[in-house]
Amino acid sequence: PLRARARKCHGKFPMTTSDDSADLARLSSAIIQKGSKSFAAASKLFDAKTRVGAHLLYAWCRHCDDVIDGQQLGFRDATRAPHYPHAELERLRAQTTDALAGKPMAEPVFRAFQAVMREYKIPARHAFELLDGFAMDVEGHRYTTIEDTLAYCYHVAGVVGVMMAMIMGRQDEATLDRACDLGLAFQLTNIARDVVEDAENNRCYLPSAWLDEVHLTRETMLDPRNRLALFGVAARLIAEAERYYESARVGIADLPLRSGWAIGTARAVYRKIGREVVQRGPRAWDSRVSTSKAQKIGAALGGAVVVMDAKTRGRFITSPPRTGLWTRPKA
């Protein structure tokens, strides 16, 4: 069925040959189904062409992330050869450069990336901004202020929101800013949810200034006796994410109806994760926070309400400014 659906989309999304186009769409769909159930569910609400484009871009992003972390679809891969992140990063940069230059690419994910970047005229700098985010992990970057954390969030998620908005047909800076805001909100939520798991892997994205205020360090934050203090910092991060979720709601009005519905649904799903972290309190990391199928269905219904409300308001009310929010770098 996936292959048939991909063939049906061909012609609306000119990429390479018909067979290769279908194969890439099928592969990318399989990757998103395994790599992100939340976004996979929301992406079903896109129109056919947008869905294929979003899946193609996601497949490349997921591949790069996995290569850097020595994982397979977000999980440790014991069968991989010895892992050298710095060398892997340079290889990804070289492959990305070749793909953007139009060279023939052997790896399917890079053919998918090449096709979607060309089709939607996405600036090459955005792809390298994402790789710069992975470089921050490879180099063990430290984050002192919330602005430092937000800069990291931009490179690994906000810029993905920008590229996704371009796939949805938007190029204006105002809408791209709001799309970036949603990516920032998603990543702040991920950081709060995964803070213990990240610390166990010697990574910390929480601002050290915030940890200092509650007398925590990267070394002491995993101590169970400090779980209440750690939760206070995580809850503060979720509160920061809420500001960006609210800003992103404005941008939904600027998207085509079905794209707005899909993004409104994804927004509801991830926002629910953050709110569940807060609701659990210091026990937030006893088990991984996720959303059920019923909650995803509820998010789809809520997403429809959000997009209709946003479009109705957009006709009569001037969009509120992004006062006080971190702003992505411009060309």
C-alpha cells in the first residue's frame, strides 16, 4: 500500500525516475513510522504531496541524527562498527555538500534529501545549520543561559520547523519565525522529558545558570535525592516551551488548511508530553512519558479546532508580536 500510494503521488512531486521516487517515498514513510510515532500520526493529515515531502526530509534528519549518535532510529545499535562521531560528522557534511551540488547519491536518504531540497528550493544553509547542531553534541558543548539552550534547540529542531514550513508552501519570514518557534517548543519539551536519560549519556542541555540557582551540577543532578530540585528546573523549561507553543499557534493560520491541521495536531501531542512531565512531578522520569493512541486521536480533533480558530482569528485580529522570544538567525 505504501508503494502504491507513493506512485499515486508521483507527477505531483517530480524527483527522479518513477520507480526511484516511489521507493524513496516508501522508505521515508517506513522510517518516520518507526522513528517518530507522534509526527507520523500527525503527518497523515497532510495532503499527499506535502506528506511525501515531509517524510523525505524527516528521513534525512533521522539518518544524520542516528549516524552521529551511533544509533538506529533513535536506539543503540550493537551491530554497528566502532563509532567515531567527529569523522562521521565530516562524512555527513561531505555527503550533504555533494547532494546539494546535484551529484549522484548512492544512499537513498541522501537521494530523498536531494530531491526535497531541490523541489522546494530550501536554502542549503538550513541543512548545514542542522549539522551544526549535531556538531554541538559531538563537541560536548555546554549551555550557560536559556539563550544558549535555545540556540541549540534552533539548530536541532527550529531549523527543521523552518524547512517543513517551506515544504508546506511558505517562504515569508514571519511564518517561518512561527514555525521555528514550534520546533523550539518541541525540543524544549524533549529536553525536559529526557533530562535523566541525557545525563546518563553525559549530555546536559539545561542552562547551568538555572542549575546553579538550585545548587545542582551536571555531576549531582542524577542523584535521586536531588530529584525535586531537578524537577523544578525541568518544569521551568516546560514553562519556557509554553511561550513558544503559544507563538506557534499564530503561525498555523498562515498554513494551508490540511497542513495547519497536521501541525496543530503535532503541537497538541508534544504539548501533552510536557504537561504530563509537570503533572508527574519528581517522578517524571520513573518511566518514559509518551502519548497513547487515544490521546493522539484527541490531539487530531484538538488540532482541527486550533487551525479553525487560528484562521478565524487571523481574519479579524492582528497577530501578536513575538516580543521577548528568542529569534532565529537570518541570512
